[in-house]
Amino acid sequence: MAELDPSVAAWRVYCLSIAYPGEMVFASGAPDDPDVRAEGIRALSRYMAFGLEQSLRRGRLLGLSAIEPLG
């Protein structure tokens, strides 16, 4: 079997790391109100975006040197 590209492996790890928090929004004990769930998803997406940006800036996610935004 061919070795997985480190970038692909890092992306898979990241995706797995956000699966559980996402499932918590829809867990049986979570509020059933659609507005509350929507707010949970919005909050989670903001945390994910911030965490991903910080990881990329520090080069942690892909094992690269720090990456600066293009703009």
C-alpha cells in the first residue's frame, strides 16, 4: 500500500477531530429547538475556523513552516 501524503493524513486527522463536537449539537441530550441547534452550529463553525487558521499560521496542521494569509 502506498504511503499517504502527510498533508492528506493531517487533513483526515483534522476532520476526525471536529466530528465529535459536531455530533454533540445533535446528541439526544442536546436541545431539540432548531434555533438553538443553529446557534450551536454557528458557534462551532466559528471555533473551527479560528482553530484551523491558528493551526495553519503556526504550521501545526500540515507540519509546515508557518503560513501567512495571502491578503
